Amino acid sequence: MPSLLLTTEPNLLFQAFQGLVMGLVQGITEFLPISSTAHLIIFRDLLHWEGNGWTKASIDAIQFGSVVAVVIYFWKDLAYLLGGAWTALQEKDWQREEWRIAVGIAIGTIPALAGGLLLKKLNVELESPQLIAVMSIVMALLLGLAEKIGSRKRNFEQLQTTDGILVGLGQMIALLPGASRSGSTLTTGLLLGLDRETAARFSFLLGFPTLAIATLAQAKDVLTVSNMIFPVLIGTVSTLVFSLLSIKWLLNFLKQQSAWVFVWYRLTFGTFLLVAVSQKLFG
């Protein structure tokens, strides 16, 4: 009798369980600076769930729950930016705060989208545990550096267009699994002198367009695989719930604590993966 974890023909109950668990992992790790894609891929490979349909496209599709979570949690921020940008456009007030931030986010989104499109066109596979381990360690060191030298003197009202562009360029690192979209943008924000809470909020808002577009692009592929529609739906709802909890927790945490706990976690995670690879736990 095949193991429940290794079955290649999962029933609806097991599919729901998989979706719930994958959504939990995605929701918790998407907004923490530890890389959701890395954890989902490693978790899937350790449990041998790829044969059950949890391909990279399925993993990316459940991230739609995180997109909805950003809209719900940051609705006031989004309405403020979009409303102010629209007013600035009508009045041709290019110095308006909301316009400068919105333009920075828009321009900052382009590099990651262009890079992701190029990788997809070239059909480049970037799912190896070795790469994830190395990037986890590299980003841990960069986040530690940002904590050490970042001035943390600027708040949300002091954001500039250049912040959006530079944080957007930093987001390109997240094209490599293990780097983390929130981790790369949070690190860049801290290096630019933003306080921790502002850096986190801005990283969520700047990463929103990229996450939304990438998720919708993958969702259409998953919808053509009928046996994955149900588990992906469960995974998306699970992702939404745990994403909301994760966002709230992280913002409250960074109001009073540093990001060093994530530095040490990433170093430990990366080291564990290197040991696991050497022991042939993957493959």
C-alpha cells in the first residue's frame, strides 16, 4: 500500500490537505524575508509532491491568495496612492507625494517583470536546492549588512521616486529562488535609510504589481489541468488567510524588533539545505 505522502493519485481529501499545507507555507513565508518559493519547492520535494501536480506553475498560482491579502490589508494605502496619483495627473502636479511614489513603484516593477519574462522565454530552470541554499545564505549576509549600516531615519511620508526605482532593481534578485521578493526589497529599503516598518510596507506595495502579474500568468496554465483546480483553489484560500496573519505579525514585529532573527534563520536554512544535498535527500 503506497504511503499517503507518495501517492501519485491523490483523492479529494488528500488534495485538500495538500492545498491547505501548501497555502500555509506560502502565506507565512511570502511576506517574511525568507523566500516563499524556496520553502514551497523544498517542502514539495522532501514530501515528493511534484508527482501530485505541484509543479512550479501550481506553486505560483496559489500566490494569488497573497495578492488578495495585500489588497485587503493595504487597501487604504493603495487607495491613497492611486487617488493621489490620479489627482496629480489631472492637475499636472508632478511633485505631489502620491505621484512620485506611484511612479517609483511603476518604474521599479519593470526590471523584475522583464527579467522574469526573459527567464521564461529562455526556459531557464532555477529550482535546484544548491542554488536555493546559496541564495539564502547570500541574502542573509546582505540583510545583516543592511541592519548594520542602514540609518533607518526615513518614514513612509519621505519616500521618493528614486526609492521605488532602486528597490525595484533590488527586487530583480528575487528572480533567483532562495533570494525572496520581500527579503530583497526589505534589504534594499533598509540600505536606503528607511525605517524597518516603512521598508516592509513599501516592499509589500512595490512587490504587489509583480506578484499579481506573475501569478495571473501562471494561473492560466494551471486551469488547463483539471485535476489541479481543486487543490489550487484550496491552496489559494489557505494562502489568503495565512498571508493576512503574516503581514500583520511582521509589521508589528518590525515596529519594535530588528530583522536579525531572519538573518540567522536564513543562514540556518541555507546550511541545512547544503547538508541535505550532500546527504542526497533530494532527487
